[in-house]
Amino acid sequence: MKRKQWGEEEMHKILIIEDTQVIREELKTFLLNYGYEVEALESFENILGAISHIEADLILLDINLPLYDGYYICREIRKTSQVPIIIVTSRDSEMDELMSMNFGADDFVTKPYNTQILLARIASVLKRTYGANTQGELLNYNGLTLNLGNGTVSYQQRSIELTKNEYKILGYLMKNKGSIIAREELMEVLWKSELFIDDNTLSVNVNRLRKKIEDLGVENPIETRRGLGYIMP
Amino acid sequence: MKFSTYLKERIGFVGINGIIFVVLLIILMVFRTKLIVILMLGVTWFLPLMSYMIIEYMKYKHYYQELEETFENLEIKYLLTQVIKEPSFAEGKIFFEILRKTNKSMHEQVNKYEGMQKEYKEYIESWIHEIKTPIAAVNLIIANNKDVTTQKIAQEIKQIECYTEQALYYARSNDVNKDYLIKPFTLRKVVMSVIQDHSTMLIQHRIMPEIGALEEVIYSDYKWVKFILNQIIGNSIKYAKTQSGTLKIYTHRLAQCVILTVEDEGIGINEKDVERVFDKGFTGENGRQFIKSTGIGLYLCKKLCNKLGLGLTLESEAGVGTKVKLIFPVSENSRVD
């Protein structure tokens, strides 16, 4: 099940190099849910060969691997390719971070990572490497289009501007259409952008957002599921 | 060593010589020996004796004085046997040898415990790195299966993560000097990162952050400062009141320092307990009453602050809230930018 559909944007392919099977599989599911194309290495015999064969847009590389360690792999990849690499490790000393950067990694994430932070890091490295499509970041939902670049929402040639809070809320609900999003989860999403809103502000924002979209002519766009949260079905 | 001390040690020897000489003197006087002969006898008897004693005294004095001076100046006292010369006289040699052997045996003992401690610390560190993998796995499973149950598990996992981190930093706290990197960073960056880490818990407890500009740049180790703030804000959540509250974080700029204040509206700490919050294992009345507190968090913060050269103070009023101040010294150099 894909939870997200990026408008015109092509999907980035992420390669997971991780020897812990549970993490590998869960990470794969997780990234698939967020609209990435994902490959995961099952065997670590010929990592370099596999890497050049897969042609990923980004590599998530664990440090503790059987046979060779991640630093070695990282250095070897750099000899032939500039593909962005995010090193994932459970060690967090300054030394590890410095070594990762020296061996050509683009970013360094420590386990146990907050999943939202991991997503943000991936998005930011991809954006840095492949450029942001600020104009093209469009989200669609039953004819309703949200432009993340300028924060406007449009429906049948009519458009209206949203406040930052409003388009963050709408954006998240649209990306996760079909799933119920808890109020706490929405608040957390806003908090991630340093918009510290409380429960009441969230209700006010959602109501205003509803009103604006209804003014565009969409009937009941955001449904409330009592005790659970909001959903765009 | 004073000459009188030296002489006192040899009182018997000098005394016997004196008594025998006096006895001899009386006998010689009975036989009406000439005064000049008696005088000559006295000189030949006592001159070599006295000069021998003086020379020996000088030798002792020289050695012991040097020994005492070296000892006084030595920073690590137990290294004495490695820096002093072996004495040239027999009694000294015996003691020197014994001292050296006791020292060696003590070193062996200390090494043994150092080794044990190091091994234990390494084990703890590697254990913590191991445990992080399953925690990461659980976090991913939760993210892939969001529902009411997994959200509850997520909160508990967050707690486990916090305790694990605390254990890691505790194990490392004795050699901060081996693992740090001083970099400039804004207080905003570190505070935001800590707030993000705790966002779920803050939202759950209905605590609203009110964050000032925090634009000051400080020079310190980011990781350690983040850990300290993590503990402080973690406490604000742990000891929150049941109804909602705010968490104010703001800075004051003084001539020599930047003060970062974290002010919560939690249950606070009783007046009599405030002074002891930084003591290891101390849990105040409120700490025991509301939640199982370990008495480690603030102790560790204080210890790390001391090592990093930061100030840490705490003010609190029971039922009103707690104010923790983290004080970053600012040198002239860093004020330039």
C-alpha cells in the first residue's frame, strides 16, 4: 500500500545495506509507504558489485556489516560513484561521525533513529543532490491540488491561499489519504516545523481549513473520526 | 633531619665512649699521667669519632632532605620510588627495597581493578550499542503499524531509549576529555533538536514550549550539551502536573556568559530538597511521591557540566515549578562574531 503519491515527481530509489533482517524489512516497508522505491541487499558477499548494478539514488549504509565494515564500503563506492550515502550506526562518538564524513558520506544518522527524522534526513539529502522541485511539489486529492511551493490550494480553476499551519495539516492529510491521522500525530508534524501549536489551536486551524476548502466547492473534505483523529477518505 | 635527632639516635654509642673515657681519665689521673698525654689521648680518641659521625650525619641529611623535597614536590605521591635514588647506606637500602616492592604490589592491584573497570565499561558501551538495534527495529515496526496499541508501546520505547542513553553517558562521563569536540553552534539548534526528540511526550502531557530567540552562539561540545538538555527537559516532562503547562526556554546575555533557562510548571521540589538535587542517588520527597526517580539524571548533568566548564543551577518551588539554568561562559574571542 502506498500512502503517498507525489504529483509529477519521479520516485527516488533507495538502497538499504543493513545486516539485521528485521530492520532491513521494516525499513523497506516504511520507505515504501512513504513513496520511495526500495531495494535491500540480502547478501553481503559482493556489495560493490550489487551497488553498481542497482543504480540507487541514495544509499542507507549500516556500519556494522559482516565481512567488510561500512566505512570501507563507503570509501570504495566513492572511488567510482557520487551517489549520496547516509551512514546509519549505533555508535555515536565524534570519531565515528568524523570518519563517516571523511570517507565521503553525506549524512550520519544514529540508531535508534526517530523515523520522522530519518525521513527528513533522506528528503534533505535527496533535495541537496537532485535539486528541489519547488514548483512541482503538488499534491492531488480528488481534483483538489495543494502546491507545497507557495502554499495555495486549488479546485476547478479557483484557488485560495493557506497559512503555514493550514497547508502543513492539509499536506500531511493528503499524503496519508485513506488513513486516520491522530490529532497528536498532526501536532507532531507541525512541531517538527517549529510550529508549536496546542490542541485548541489545532481544532481552530482544522476548522478554518475546512471552511476554506468548502468555499472552493469541495464537500466535507476532512472527516473527523471521534476519538481517533482526522481522515481524508 | 636535625643534628640533635641524629645524635639522640646514637646517644648510647657516644655515652659509652664518654663513660669509658672518664673511667680511663680517672685511672690515668691516679697514676699521675701528664696533662698533655691525657689531652693527646682525648684528641686521638674523639677527633676521628666525631668527624666520622659528622660525615655520616651529612650523608644522611643530604639523602633524607632530598627525599623529603622530592616527596613534597611530587604531584602523584605513589610514584616516589620511581624518581628517588637508591640510598648508599645499608639501612636505607633495605627500606628502599621494601618500599619498592610494596609499591609494585600496589600497582599490580590498582592495574587489576583498572582493567576490570575498563572491561566493564567497554561491556556496558557495547551492550548499549547492541540494544540500539532492536530499539530501532521496534521503532520501525511501530511506524509501519500505527494504531492505539503501538502508540502506547512507542511511548514506553521512548522511555527505554532515554534510560539507555543515560546509561551510555554515565559510562562515558569519566572520560569526557577523550570524547569531545568543541564547535560553535547556536543554542536554538540544540534546544530545537531536544524539543523535537521529546515532542511526542510533550504533546501527550499537554506541555507547550515557549521558546525565545536563542540566537546566541556558544562554543562547546554539541553532543554533551544536548545530553544535558535532554535530561533537564526529560525531567520537566517526568515531573509535569497532570493538567497542561508551559515550558519556557530563553536566554540572558551577560558580559561573561550566556544563561539558558528552562522553566517548567511542574510539581516542583520541596525547599529542603533543592540543595541536594545534584547529589548522586538523591530523590526528593516529590520525586519519590509522584514518580520513581533514580537520582542519577541531575547528578550526571552536574558532573558533565563541571567537566565541560559550564554552570548549572536549579531553583524550584513545590507546586509551582522548576527553573534550571545552564550557564555558558563566553570568552572575548567568541564574542567577536
